[in-house]
Amino acid sequence: MRFRSGLFIAVIIAITGNSCKDKGEKNIDQGEIHYTIEYKGNVGTVKDFMPKNLIVSFKDNKILFEISTIGNSGILNLSNPEDGIYDTYISLFTIRYFYAGEEGEIHPGFEAMEGMEIRKTSRTSVICGFNCKGAEITIPSNPDNVHEIWYTNEINVKNPNAATPYSELDGVLMSFFFIMGSAEMHFMAETVFKKEIPDKYFERRDKYVRISKKDIDSFINRMINL
């Protein structure tokens, strides 16, 4: 699994600048987006072990979400419609498990977001040089709490949110949130890179033990809510 360390990402951002508002080559069809993660609500007691960054690799209609923690531990969501792969992988120290989902199925770990409503707005913003559209999100468990997210149509990825709670949005997420267990994780794009992504990144991983969705849900909640 291709997890990067937080130090490596910090060096890259330091070289390219702390903000990418003036960057953003339009209509790229493959590359990486680096996001920072902030937490709200109950996030457990061992904050040093919580994921600090997210890297999304994309190529055409294939997309890879990598949430990294310490060492080589983390969560990976892979969507490769061409090969019918909608996998979730977790690495935690010596544990290596994966769940193979089906087309149209939401990746494990998002039970708290079931039934969420998305309302597109007329608001706009610019993030990393990309023009973004706004949307408001409400969750059934807390309907009075309205979250604002941002997405762009200026990055060429087909169905970029397949297998995520945002699947009905046809645009790359630049500022958004996930609720996993009791943790509320907010992501903000910091850097967008145009680069060639090898096809092997979107292949099914080996050396992982296949388990049920119920079991991988349990492991994800334990990792995020230590």
C-alpha cells in the first residue's frame, strides 16, 4: 500500500508553497490531490495516532483514497469501474485486511452518514486555483447542523465520488467531511499535482486477507476512534 508519511507531504507543501490558491492547471485527467485533516467532536483519546492527511490519486474514472496514520497503517478506498473493483483496505501494524464491494455500494465505515441529504447551492469559491461549487449537507442524526462542502468540475475524473456518500455529486471534492464512527473528519485540498499515475495503483492488492463488511467496519471504527 502506497501510504506516504506526513513529513514527506510537509516537505512537498513547503517547496510548493503553503497555499495553492494561485495554482491549478485546469482539466487534468490524472494526478494527485493532497488534503489536510481536521477533527470535530469525539475523536478518541490517542490523537497522535489519528490520520493526519489524505492523498487522492486519480486517472480517468479510477480513483484511490489513502488516509494514512503512523508508519504504514491506514485506510485505502479503491474504485476502478473498468475492472469492477470497489475495494477497502486497512493496515494496522501487522494486520492487513480488505473488503471487496460491489458497484453502487458505499465503502465501509460510513454508517453514520446514511440517509444524508445534499442540497446544491449557488455559492462559489476558488480552492487551489479551481473554481468550485457549493453544497449543503445534513445528516439525519443531527438535521440542524448544516455542513458546507465544495467541489469542482475542472478536474477530469468520471464519477469521482463513486462508492462514497457523495456519489450523487459529479465533481471532485475539494473541501468536505466524513463521519466515521464518532469521529468527524474535515478535509481541505492543499495541493493538486498533475502527474502520471501508473495503472498498477488501481489494481487489487495482494497479501491482504478478505473479510466481511461487518468485520472491516469494526476495524475502521477502532482505527479512527482509538
